[in-house]
Amino acid sequence: MLRLRAKHRTEMRYAGEVRESVNEIRLCPRGNGRQQVELCEIVTDPPTEVHRHVDAFGNEVAWFQIERPHTGLIVDAHAVVTVTPHPPMPQKAPWGLLLDRALQDRMSDYLAPSALVHWPESVDYFAQGLEVDDIQDVGVWLRAMERAVNDSIRYERGSTGVDTTVERLIQVRRGVCQDMAHLFLALCRRRGVPARYVSGWLFQPGRDEPGESHAWCDAWVPGAGWVEFDPTHPDPNLDHYIRIGVGRDYFDVPPFRGTYVGAPTEKMSVTVEIADIGLPTTAG
């Protein structure tokens, strides 16, 4: 169990004055059985009132508007979260349990293609080449697929964009965590395994430079429910992961989305700093 303090900063610099800036952000961690959220606050510069609501996937969304002219924008998200390891995988998870009609109806969003997750013929050929489809246990298959995606795609920053499709990824065989997550989701849904995109942060002790946002996946395992998988870091150490949001793909949970009137964006930078601040002590 770890108690982590995270700071996510988004900084925008414009080529001149802008106004009527309207922004939507998903940077507040969500509580679940693996993490408890003590604090999440959003601070902007220029300062303005920040409003919050919950979206269709249960994610907390903050939004704000800045009408007066400004030449830059800084959005800081501060969070304190206690995270624990994931419970162990069940001993058996047969494929037949995924054929339950009620489950399929309930998970329809996470079984169907989405804007960035689909499986054309190229994905079929890719999956056939992995030679894991004969595995009889869902959990074992998912771990094998997690490793197979990692082995097949080279991590390379700048090689893809936020709108890169799974088909394009298979062609170039290089990308970042978001791309590997999308490919893993496509392979799962193709086999009838409900799977969803997870956005958040990854604590990496000893890292000398600021981190960045991370992406991984949830897949539905019979007997266990949602289980987390990370094809960028197979068999992940989940008490180092802070979950923020879930959706069908990246487009459902972008950390920052906005519009404004005025000069073009000159520079955008994102940094994430995470520290282990220790569990609170109990007097006795």
C-alpha cells in the first residue's frame, strides 16, 4: 500500500492574446476498490472558478471558462491517493462465462468498436500471428496478450498521435502507451472480452525527470470482474498506478480539451510529478 501525492501541470503558451477560453479536464482520480482519494483540487492561472460534474462513464470532469484576454494558461491538478495492489486472478476463468447475454448487454460499450478501437483484417492477421487463441482460460489469455502486445510494438515517443488508429499502429509497429492500450482493447473485444481504456498516472520511484500521463486497460475476467492490464508494462505493479478515468478509448477520457478565440498555440507542455508521502501515523 502506498500513499501518493501527484501534481499534473498543463501549460499553454499562445502567440498572442486569446479570449473566451472554455476547457474541460479529466485530472481527478476516481475512488474504487484499489484506491482511495483523499484530495483533488484544480488551480488555474489566470484564476477562475472551476465547476465539476460526472460523465456517462462515471469520471469526474472539471470545466472552466476564461473570458478576459490572456497570453498563457496553466492548469495544476493536485491529488493525494492511497493505492493498494490488485487482488489475485481467479484460479479458473472459462471462456463460456463470457457468453452470458445479460453480461454482454451490460458491457455493450466495451465490446463494440469505437473511434480508435476496431479490428479490420490487419488486426485479425496480427492476432493469428500471436498464436495465443488456443489458451482455454480468459485470465491466462489476457496475460499472454498483454505480453504479446509489448513484444510486438516498440515504445517510441513522437511516432504516433492521439488519433492514430490500431490499423496504423500495426503497420508501423511503434507507438506509446496509448497505442498499446488501444491494440490490447481491440484484441480483447475481437475475442468477446469486455475491455475499456484507463487513463491515469504511473509512479516510478527513482525517476529523475518529471513523468507524464499514462494509459492502460481494464478487462472483464469471469470470477473477478474488472482486472487491470498494462501492455506497456506487462503484469503491472498496480500499487504504483493512480486511476483517473475510463472509457471506450482515448477520446472518452482526454486529460485536457478546450477551445478559444485568438492567436494560435505556440507551445503546450505537460508534466507529472508523483511522490510517496507515506501512510499517516496513528497515535497510541
